[in-house]
Amino acid sequence: MKKTMLAGALSIACLTGGFGLQAQAQEHVDVSSIVNKQLFVASTNTSQVQSMSYQDIYKMFLLSKLFSDDQLTLVSTSNSITVKLSLVAMMKSYEDGTNLYPEGEKAFKENFEEYKKIFGDSIQMKLTQSGNSFKAEIYTAGKWEAVSGEDINDLIMVFNRADFELKPGGYFTDTLGHWAESYIQLLYQAGIVSGTTDTTFNPNGQVTRGQLAAMIFRASGLDVNEDYEGPATYQDMQDFWGAKEVAILQEYGLIDIFDGNNFEPNKPATREEMAYVTASYLEGMDFDVAKASKTNTFTDKDQMRMETVESIGLLQQLGIIDGANGKFNPKGNLTRAQFSKILSLTLMTINEE
């Protein structure tokens, strides 16, 4: 008999809770006070920023971007990152009630026009790497101005709260500037993905069946020592490092799509296999799938395995997956970057319920 997964085994609240933007202005603002501690309400943990390396600051902003809607944008190069905080988007977030820090609304609105005079449409900060450290600049009055080490904490706090702990590592040189970089970093911090080396992730590499199973297993919060009750029915698990994980997922019914005698862990997973496993994971996490439509509008639906049609439709309607030109390409493979986005959006969907 297939097991039922416990709801909420994985919570990413520890991530979402710490990554937000806030601003509370002084009554009077001028350029000389833009990094003054009284200008912005920030986390009290300023000592953490003081000791953070460029790499950790970079990772911090990647995570912030995921949870800032349209407020925060990043432009990165091999040795710098430019962070832009949209004043207009912040104003909109106060007006529609989505800003996480309503206590700053009154002061922000009162000083909005003054901010625009000083910063323009966005507050912009640029960090340039220098070894493990960095130099910081802020854009005011039409030019970049250096920010002193004494004031860097306060300026960084404008963009991000440093009340969380980052895992060591995860600064992948082959994902710098990649469209999926923030999603990859989220999964890395959650312990769901790792790099191919300490400094590389291989974002364009294909996801194998074994890798898909491993990432879903880690996201589920299951435990090899506690949940393993015997080998899988697949006949090719003897030399696979994730044999116990696959066996547990099979017990929970999450990988029924792989219904042959062999699991073939090194074979690239197809997009429809990924969708089936991901949708099964959603249901296993006790997500109320009944409240979402499973209508599949892709025009290549006739090329999908019958048991994957509704799974693909569910993820489509939840905004977790999309296609190209109206097609899903169910038999195609997917990259590590693509699945990082899909799994991140799945986790965020569960967290929002």
C-alpha cells in the first residue's frame, strides 16, 4: 500500500521570512544622510553584514530578488553586482497592501518626492569585488558616489535584512548573471541542490532521473534512516548512490511514471516525467490541488502520456510551468536551471497556501 506523505515536511518560511525590503524615512532627507542609520528601519544584526564577504552579499541579494516582486532588480557581471530598488514599485506595494513593512508607509509617502530628487526612479547601489571583500557605490545626483566602510551596513540594510544565516559555498561562477540564478541559490540554501564542484553548478546540464528523484526527496523532508523499509522493485538499483531515496519515493507513489523494470537513473528525465513527479510531490505535501484547475491547454497534448496530462495541466494552471508557442514538448528534456525554477516555484506555491 502506498504511503501518504506528512504535510509540511519542508518549510521554507525560514527563507521567506528573512528576505524582505523595508524603508522608513526621516522627516528631512538630503544626500549626505542617505546612509544615516535613522533614515531606514533595518535589522539590528549589522555585525553580520560587516563580516560578510562579497560572495555572501551577492547570495543575499539573489535571495532577496525572489521575494521582492518588482521592487528589486539585479545586474551582475563576473566581478560586480548592481542592485536597483524601485521607488515606484515600493509606492505601489504600499498602495496595494503587499509591502511587508507597513510601519514605514507614512514616512515613505511623505518623503517620496524628496527621494526621487536624490535617487531618481530607483535607489541604486553597486558592489565591486575586491578579493573576498568589495567596494560600494551609490548613485545620487546623476553620478556614482563611493560609500565608506562605516556606512556600508546601513546602505545594505536598505535593500535587505541580514537576519538569516547563509550556508557556506554556493557561489557558482557558471551561473553569474544566469536567468535562473536566484532559483538555484534558493534551492542550494534549502539543501536541495548542490554544485557539480564547489564553484560550478552546470545550469545547462540535463536533469537525470536520479537527480530528479534526489531533489524531490530532499524537498519532501523524508529521511533515509527513518523512512526506508526495503529496496525498490526496479532491477538496476544495485550500484546507484540514491537507491534508498528511490525506494522511499516509490513507496510514497511519487515516481509511478517510471513503471518499467528498470529505473535507469542516469537517463535524462523528460519534461512530462518531471511534471508528473512534481505534481505528485505537490499532492504528497498535502497541497489542496482540488482548488486548482487541471485543464491542460497545450496544443501538443496528444503527444503526452495519458497519466501526465492532468499533472501538466495542474502545474500550468498554477503558473509553475509554461511552454513555447503554445506547446509543452513533453518528450523533451530539461536543464538543471529549468528544474531549479520549477521546483522553487513549487515550494513557493506550497508556502503561500
